[in-house]
Amino acid sequence: MRTRILIAMLPSLLFPATTADAHAFLDHADPRVGSTVRTAPHTVTLWFTQDLEPSFSTVEVRNASGARVDSGKASFGAGGRSVMRIALKPLSPGTYTVSWRVLSVDTHTTEGTFSFRVGG
């Protein structure tokens, strides 16, 4: 009986399970989350912990009044499919909110928001 138990347990001892991230989480952004930048950026770039499905991943940037200040279409590719960029219209001093919703290649959806400020 002991031998059967040991034989049954052998694969799990030799090949321990590895953990895998189940979602694409925001790793970092440029401009940085919560930062204040002196010069208005031309793009917002988001780096995620997993590759994304571009057709089902979006990002929006809005000013304090709620008006969109982005180009409307995110781009992927440069830096890999875990990097999403969106071009911005010329920004005035103020606070901007970035909202993203992404689908990772493992079919999990995540979303979030953060803000950054332009000017002193």
C-alpha cells in the first residue's frame, strides 16, 4: 500500500506545480501612476504582466471635465504585445485620468484607472 502511495506521489514530487499569473495586471506606465510631469506627454504607454489581445483591449485618457484627450485607438507591437500605447492630443496643465480594460491571451479581463498631472 505504501509503495502505491509513493508511486502515485512521485510525479508531483519530481514535477512540482508552477504558479502562473492568471491575469494581465498593469506593471507600470509612462507617465507614471500618480506622477506630476512638467511637460505634457505625447503618448501614454502601459506595460502589462502578460501579452494582450489587441482587438479586445482599450485605453482612454480624459481630462478633469471628462472629455477624451486621446487619439481613440491604442497601438500594440513595439515592445511586445504586453505594451499598449495611445497618442494624446496637446494637453494643458491639469489632471488626467487613464482608464484601461484589457483581455490577456489567457482570456482573463482586467481593468483599472490611474491619474497623472501636467504642470506644477
